[in-house]
Amino acid sequence: MIKASNPRVSRLLMAFAFAILLANALAGDRGLTATLRARSDRVVLAERIESLRAENARLRARALALKDDPAAIEAVARRDLGLLRRDEIVVVVR
């Protein structure tokens, strides 16, 4: 450690070192601001993951319905493909 003959210089050096350490603790790579930002990001990402899981469950249920449920298959064929049954008649009104 550096020995200073003047106690005032010693206190100034200690205060300077403390200020550097405090600045690093607040704004460094692993400082307080980075920690708070990471916690905020974690909350946002957890919410996003939960919404994606819910969407996956919804899509999985729809895929199973399209695989096994004739009514679901017919609904998609009518809505997306514009298909009709053989006995249905199309009436276009303008």
C-alpha cells in the first residue's frame, strides 16, 4: 500500500479509491444498474415465455382437433378453402 506522509493526502486517496469502487458497484458490468436491468428483463422474458407456452398449448389443441375432429376439419375447409358439401347451393347476392 502507498504510504503518504500527510494524513490529508491519505484521506484523499482513500476517498478517491472509495469513489472508484462505489462507481464500479453502481455502474459496472455487474453493478446495481446492470442487476436492476437484468431483473426487469427477466420479468419481461418470463411473461413472454408464458404467453408462448399458452399459444403452443392452443396450437397443439387445434392440431389435435384437425387430426381427429371431423367438425373442426369441415370448419377449416369451409372457412379457409371455401369448400361446400355436395348438396349445398351457393347464392351470391349483390
